[in-house]
Amino acid sequence: MRKRIRHRHPAAELNITAFMNLMVVLVPFLLLTAVFTHITILDLNLPDPSTADANKPKQPPYELLVTIRKNSLNVSDNRGGLIKLVPRINELHNYASLKETLKQVKARLPEQTSITILSEQNTRYDDLIQVMDTARSYQTLYEGEQVFAELFPDISIGDAPKL
């Protein structure tokens, strides 16, 4: 009979250099991406479908509307109707005039924080974002510093009624 002789092999060393190189590149990239993702999030107030018809108050709350049309921006409310029609200038929407109109509305209704933006079916995405940014806040000087003053930060969006 023969005896089997077992040879002991030394433990193999793991080479993790390639893995460490990957982590050195991947971790900063993921951290930077996470910050940009956080910045681009917009909080929208969408109606709850289950409570749409359940609790209708007798007097509906004040609702400010901005309707994005092909040739104009219409600022209106649910009580008095059209507040101002802001026509296009040189084939572009006039966001400066919209901002001034919204500042005047905010001066009359300082407690109002919500606004509804209605857009036609073929509205450009950039136009919708520009109106949302215009309605949310504006830059002003306060004690010698540029600050953002709040206009209507609670934004809801929807489809504009057809003319």
C-alpha cells in the first residue's frame, strides 16, 4: 500500500488593485451624481384621485392660474377671471412681464402660496419649466445681498382647456 502525501500549498494572495482603482473612480462619480439628482427634483402638488369629489366645500378656495398658450401667457383666477394676458415678444414668451404680474398678485394676496400652471398639448418642455421657475420665486436685493423672494412655491400642473 502506498501512502498519499499531501502537499500543503501556500495561501493565495488576493490582488485587489484593480478593484481599488475602480472604487477610486466610481465613488466620487456616484457622490456627484447624487447631488445633481437632488437639485433637479421638483415638488408638485397633484390632487388625490380618491378625494376628488368627496369633500367639495361650498366656497372653493382661491385658485391662481397661469395658462400657457401658443401666443400668450394668461394669468387668471377662479373668482374674477382673467387678470392679465401676457403676449409673446419676438416669438418668445415674456417671462419678465409674467413675473411682474405675479409680484402684484402676491402683494395683494401675501398668504397665497399655491398656483396652477395649465399648458396646451404641444407646449415645449422648456416653456413649462421657465413658467414654473418664474412663478416660484424672484431675485431681489435685501440688505445689500441678492436673495430669492418667494412668490408661489406650491405648484400644480395640468392641461389647459381648449379654446
